[in-house]
Amino acid sequence: MGGLPFLVSILTSVVGSFVSVHVYSNYYTKDDKLDNETLHTTLISLVSIWFLSAVAFASVINREYLHTFYDMDTASSFNQKEFLHLRDNQDEEKSDILTLHPDVYLAWGDELIKPWTLKNWNRWEEEKPTWFTDRWIECVPNEYIPFGWRVKYKKTKGRIDDSQLQKRRGSISVRELVGGKEER
């Protein structure tokens, strides 16, 4: 779902709350009916809290990503654009995409990420950049790793050679959860 459909669904929920109160007030006829003042006070309070929370969130969010709440990009198309905007010498930034859920890059990864990893893998093995860790390698789909290295990893690191098998990520550190890099 892109940002605009998400925003529309949120606004529909808020409007739907008012419609629900109106329908309840006008058509519910049983004795246990809540009075209109209680309903309206509760509804206005909840919508006010929602609105204040949304304003507070919008005021602290990184402005660079504010557009993601109203444009039509999905997570996949957004990350594809980000990947394409990175230069050839920005391997560390490009490598971050492979730490995300595979659905984020599945549609376009074979076309863009696979050639990049196959082209650079030998250099990374030689230079050992700080981000090129065993944990990162575990995130990389097997078909994105040169065959010779896959064989080596299978022997030395227990890499699964079946590209259809997705290894479930284990626990995640709080540092990664709040946007920090894993410790090396």
C-alpha cells in the first residue's frame, strides 16, 4: 500500500467514527442506549487525541520522509528509487537494502541488486568493508552470491544452498530497531 491509500484509510476511519455515532444516535432504540452527550464527548476526545498525536508525530519526523505518508510509492518502489539514486561508490548504503524484508526488493532485486553483488563480491571479500559481516551475508539471497563463494560459505558458515529457502532472521537488537548499525 502506498502513502496515499494509507492516509485515505486513516481518514476514512475517522469519518466513519462520526458516521457510526450518527447512525447509533438516530437508529438505536433499545433502553440501554448511551446518551448523545456521552457519545459525542467520547468521540471528540478520541479524535482530538488522534489529531494531537498525528501533529506531534509530524513535527518530530524526519522531513525527508514526510512525503511517504501521502505519495503513491510502496515500500518496494521507494527503496528501488533510493537504490538507483546511490552512486557506484556507495556500497555501504546500497548494502542496507538487503537487511530489509525480501518483499521490499523481490520485484526488482534480480535486475538491480544481483548484478551489483555479483560484480563486487570478490572486491568485498578482499577489502572486508565494515558492513560486510557474516550477519549481512546471511541476509543476502543465495542467487545474489557468486557460486564459488556460496560453496565456501556452505562449507565454512553453513549457508543454505537452496535459493528457495529463506532463513528466518533471529532476534534483533534494540540498537538496530532504533536505526543504529549492528556492532562489529
